[in-house]
Amino acid sequence: MTAALEVQSLSVTYGGDPAVSVDHLVLPRGVLAGVVGANGAGKSTFVNGVLGWSRGPARVSGTVRLDGADLSGIPVHERVRRGLLLVPEGLAVFGTMSVEENLKSTRPHGVEAQARAFTVDRVFDLFPRLAERRRNLAASLSGGERQMLAIGRSLRLGPRVMLLDEPSIGLAPRLVLTLLLTIRQLVDEGLTVLLVEQNVRAAMEVVDHLYLLERGRVIADGPVAAMRDDPRIVEAYLGSVRPDNASGAVA
Amino acid sequence: MNVWQQLANGVIMGHAYALIAIGWTLLLGAARLVNFGHGQMYMLGAFMAWWATKATGMPYYAAIPVAVIAGAVLGAVMQRAMLRLTLQQNLVSLMIVTLGFGQIIEGTAGLAFGVKPRMIASPLNETNLHWGPVLLTAQDVAVVVVTIAMFILLRFVMNRGLAGSWVRMVAEDPRLTQLAGVNVAQVYLGIFAFEGAAVALAATLVAPRTPIITSMGFDEVIMTFVVVVLGGVGSVAGSYVAGLALGVFSAFFGALVAPAYTTAAAFLVMIPIMVLRPGGLASGGGPSR
């Protein structure tokens, strides 16, 4: 079976040495994989690079395949239309539009994407909180609500593979797990997700596979059960945090 | 002084200002950039209409779409040339580049059309309408009607249409808009084509009222600037109100004081307003308002 997402020799440069350099990463369909690592390890740069997107002057090289199709030379908006979606870190919503407008103005492109895409009502079913705030400006939403809206907008586009960059940042601990479980539910329904997460402990509750990034390189990866015992994970992320502190910030 | 006549003149002039500015309103609201070649694009639109009627002998009504299409193409070509700067939101460079474009357009027009004043032959201009103490031409009425129609259309498209929401998305965050699968470069191209087409349309309607000359662009860009800034950056309704207010102000200032100082007076009014309400008359207005 073709992998949903395949990344080969991806390197992202901001002028000097590569900030990120990943040799190989394969995500089978319907898998939720986590990308963890310290601050500045290049997690965001990596997922942005998979799409070829950046807010700064990044240069990306390497091969990315979506369901077997090579995306080289294809511009960002066209990659999105084909179903490779990114929910970037931070406020990925249009603050001057209402919740409903944010969802309505984001539409799938093409018949295939249309078949996969969520309707506005389905997004509201998934995140009932958004339905309550449908007339509010997105700028007035809380951090958690904005994340729901950002994810909802992406679902409107009919994703095959979704790249989620720290959706739990700034969320109350109780909400982190709720959000991650919702993502898990989407994956169980067939979506493929690459999830960047600082909260390693919470991520391990939901992901199938884990990639550990350090200085822009994958230094360890494997099924989550195996990674739980990996000394590098235990030492850096699990050992020092008390088990009852699920929200423990890891830096 | 015939107050009613001056009021009518002001209302007509105000609609003319607003119509000339409509493209820039969208440009500033959406692309967050200014086009100091705007006045020269206005001039070119007027001369395209003059040339079309003169050289090919086509009727005035057929010359309008010719000028509008030429304006759209010119806008698109300009944007194509400036795309990289636009995507980087490099505003200072864009300002200078558009000034340069304006100079190129003006110089080329001077070579092509000569420096003599010309008159666009519009049948609407020949039709006088008396309304009580007020004398109007059909051309004046056309300016007012088309301006109102264009503003309603623009507001409707911005608030209801998918294209309008793309423009608003680009206005807020072009990079994030890419992630919605929108071709941002194409949206910018569309905005510029609209700007070029709208200013050419304004020229074909407004310019027949007075003789045209290839150096008239600069005055137009100055008044447009006042309208757009007063109206509140990118505010559609604000521009309409500001254009109208400026027109009425200019008419009465011209009649009571001296027409020669109208532009200076407009700036004198603009400066305190900008100090008191930096966001313009429609403070807090986004591109949708």
C-alpha cells in the first residue's frame, strides 16, 4: 500500500547550515504520528517544510510524496488543494471574520476534496463550542476555541494528511487531552496526521508512532510502545516530570 | 452664489472623487499597498477613450469597455512586475515603484497622444437637464449613478461572495490564506486588475466633463489619496462618504474662496482629522466596512 505521506531528504535552510534535515519519514494511511523534541529542535520548521510553507525566507529541498504523488515544484496552495493541510502554530484563524465566516470562506477545491471535506455543520458537530460562538469574531475566541476553529477550517478543505503544529499550546491541561482525543477520533475515521506536540506525556496517550527531533534531525523514532522505554525519551521527557503532572511543560 | 447649483456641483464632484478612488480603496484595504501611479492610470483611461473614439471612430459607449479592458490589463501587468515585492509586503519599495510606473505611463502617453488638451466626445455631455435652479448634464447624472452602483456592487461582493472573502483573507494574512488553498498571487492580480479597470471606468465617465491633458494624473492621485485616507484605510463605505464630503467641500470652497486653493484646503482639513482620528472617518473599519 502506498504511504499517505513520504518525506525524503528534506532540508530547510535559512541561509546557513540546514535548520532541519530529515532523511526519511513514512506515514501509512490512518496513522497518527507525533513529533516531539525540545524548544528549538526544529519541529515547526520541519512540518512547515513538509508543505513547503514558511513565514520567513526559508529554502526547502527534498522530496515529499502525497499518496505516492511527487509534490516537487508544486506551489503551496496547490499542495493544499490536493489534501496536504497544515495548521500552523499560533493564531491560524482570520480574526476579523466571524467563526461561521472563517468556516464558510474556506472551501474544498475540486470534486475529490469535496468528497472528503467536512460541511460547516459537521465541524460544529465535532466542536459544539464553535457552534455556540458561530456569530462571534474569531479574534474574540479563547486559545482553545481558536485551535478548534483552525482545525475545523482545515477539515473544510478535505485533508488526506494533516500537519498539526502544537495545537495544544496555551490550552488548559483538561482541554489538551480533549483536543488530542478529538484528533485521535479523526485519525480513526481515516485521516493521517503528523502532530507536533511539546507535551510528550499527553502526546503518548494518543499517537501511534513517535519521532524525536534534536537539532533538526530525527534522533529516534518508533512505535509509541517501544518509545516509552527509550532512554532518551525517558531521561529528557518522562523521568523528570512527576506522573501526576500531565501538563508539565517540557523544555 | 447659487447654493443649489454649488451643492449639485459638489455632489457630482464628490461622486467623481469616490469613483476614481474605489480601486485604490480595495487595493489599500486588501493588498495593504498604495499605488502612486493611480492618477496616471486615470489619465491613460481617459486618453484610451479619447483615442478609441478619435482614431477608430467608434461611439463613446463602445470606447468605455475598450478603456476598461486596457486598464485591467495595465493593472495586471503592473502587479505581475511587482509580485515579489507585494508578497513581501515591502511597502516603501512598492510606493517608489508605483511612482515610477506613473512616470513611465505619463511619459509614454505624452509621446503617444501629444501634450495638447483634448476633449472626449461624449453624447451624454451634450444633453442638458434643468432641475429647478440647477443645471446638470446627463454626464453628471451618469457619474453619480455609476458611482453608487459600483459602491453597492463592491460592498456586496466583499461581504457575500467567495472572491470577497478571499480578498479579506489576503488583507488580514496572505501567508495564512495560502494554507486555505487560495492562490494568493492570483488574488493580488485580480485586485490590481480591478483597480486598473475601475479607475479607467471612472476616467471614461468623469473625464469627458473637462478637457484632458497627459499631465493631469498627479492632481488626481492627490485627491484620491485624500479620499482614501479620510475614508479610513480600505473602508468601502468610508471612501464613498469621504469622496462626497470632499466634493461638497471643494465646490463651496471654490465658490466662496478660490478654486485654485482647493487642493491645499483639502489637505488642511485632512491633517487635523488624521490627528484626531488616525483611522480615518470610519475608524476601526476593515476592508469590509
